[in-house]
Amino acid sequence: MSKLLYSVTMSLDGFITGPGGDMSWMTDYQGPNPTAEDLVAQIGAILVGNRTFRGDDPNRGTEQEGAFGGAWSGPQFVLTHNPPAKSAPDITFVTDLDSAVTAAKAAAGGKYVNVLGADVARQCIEAGVLDEVLVFIAPVLLGDGVRLFDHPGGSTVKLERLRADHMPLATMLWFRVSRD
């Protein structure tokens, strides 16, 4: 059965984008990453928010544009309130989380559904459908931007560590979302 995995690169101060959705800061922290490279083959579908889908790709216009530096291709499910009239190959626009999760899991064929976008990840957490969180912590402080997890008023989400590793350009932490 497919699991939902929120995987993301984050600054040490907790931001996954800089101000205005800027992701150009990430280019300094891309490079050999065996965990991310191995993960690509384990992803069967992507569930992404509209803002992330249309957002700033630090590799835009290069051969590395797209998810995982262009190394991944396959079905993408974009959660949006305003789907466009036309779609593109392998891209399905979905207007509600339940339908998006169900369709992405079916398309993933037992592999991971990789969640991209802080708001979609938050919605998955609130709905109790997010299974795992994989964070690559880059050694940089951004000071502003989109937080890894933001829930005004607070929310405690317990995580169980599955793995931790230090790489040349980041520290990796992999967690299971506790259902307790």
C-alpha cells in the first residue's frame, strides 16, 4: 500500500522557501545526495499544491528542472481550488484533498506518494493521512519564507525517527508520523 511522504529541503531556521517563494538559495546545497537519489525510484506519484506546482524551481530552464532535479517523472496530482480548463500529460488537477490522496495512492502502485508543498503537507497532517516526513537540513539561515510546518495557534505532531545521516551538503532526518 502506498504511503504519503513529505520530503523537503529546509534551512536550519525552518524555512523551505525564502521570501516570496524564492527557492534559488537551494542551488548552493544541491549535489550528491544518496538518500534523495535512492528515493526517486521509490516514488510512484507526486501530490503537490498549486503554489508549489507553479512556483519557483531553482533549476528552471535547465535539464534539472522538475522534481528531484529533473530525475523523477510520472503522475502528478495538483491540489487546487481553481483547476485550469486544460491539463498536461501526467498532471491531474484535483479540488479536494481526499480525492487527491486516493487518486495519487492508486497511481503510485504501492510506491510512495511524495508530498510537495507546506500547505498540502499541513492538510495531510490535519487529515491524518501523512505517513512519513523526510527533511534535508541545509546549513543556511534564511530568516523568512515558507515554514516547513505552520499551524497558527499551534499543533503538536509527534514523530518517530526512522533514520538520520550527515551528508556533505545537508543533514537528513527521516521520521514516521506517530498515530498515538
